[in-house]
Amino acid sequence: MADHHASAANQDKPKLSSTGVRKSATKNKRSRAREFAVQGLYQSLVGKNQPADIDLFTRDLSGFSKADAVHFDALLHGCIAQADAADQLISTRLDRPLTEISPIERVVLWIGVYEMQHCPDVPWRVVLNECVELAKEFGGTDGHKYVNAVLNGLAPDLRALEVQADRAARQSA
């Protein structure tokens, strides 16, 4: 009987890969859109590929049909269009020059900045957690810690009221 309850409890938990990242079968459409956006933004930043070419290429990738295409479009095109502004914001929270940040962490930070600025339906903590997961999945060993620190530092500026309300609720709890 105890084994039955333990296995039932394990079925409710998201399945994790060996790196601790959620397996794709448990990811929602927006999480998948963010993953494809990371790949596309990397192509833009490193490969200097054109957004329209990246968009066409990405839509042909296996699994894209399970992603939120509208959110992918917003992230890909919005982050590319606002890359300079995002870089300026990000630079205020860095302990090194922007050029020394890994391209993966940089595009993940672009996604975080973009969503905090343009996706008020996504709570700031969800943006933060999703970006940390992206950095774990695609970035270097400790890149997720850096992404977490930078976005945590930007959140009070980009989502002031939401962050203040969240912190006040945590203090009163």
C-alpha cells in the first residue's frame, strides 16, 4: 500500500532530466516557446542570421507544433528589436563587461527583460524561474545563478509594484 502512494505521488511531480531540468513532456506551450526563442536568439546574436530566416527555420524544427507560436514570435522579434535597450538595462547589473557574458546567458536575459517589460500576464517570479531553467538547460554550469542574480536585480525596476507587493506579502506571512 505504501508503494502505491509513493508511486502516485511521484507521478504528480514533474519529470526531471539528469541536469535537474524539467523533461519536455511536462513543459507547457510557453516554456517550449522560450526554448525555441533561446535557440533563435542565439542564431541572431552569434550567427547574425536574419529574424525572418530564423523564424522560418525554427518553425520547421521537430516539436515546434507543441510551442506557443504567438509567444515565440513575440520573444524572437521583440528581443531582437529591443536588444540594445535590453543590453543597456542588463549592463547596469553586471560585474563584468557585457562582451564577457556567454551568448546563451545573454539571450536568456533578453527574454527575461522582454517578458518583464511586455508580458504583464506572466508573474515576475515565473519569468525569473523560467529563465533560470533555460540557463540550466542551455547555458554553462553556473550560468543560471548569474541569470538569477541579474534578473532579481532588475525586477524591482521593471516590475516595481508587483515586486513590492510580493515582498510585502512574504513579510506579513
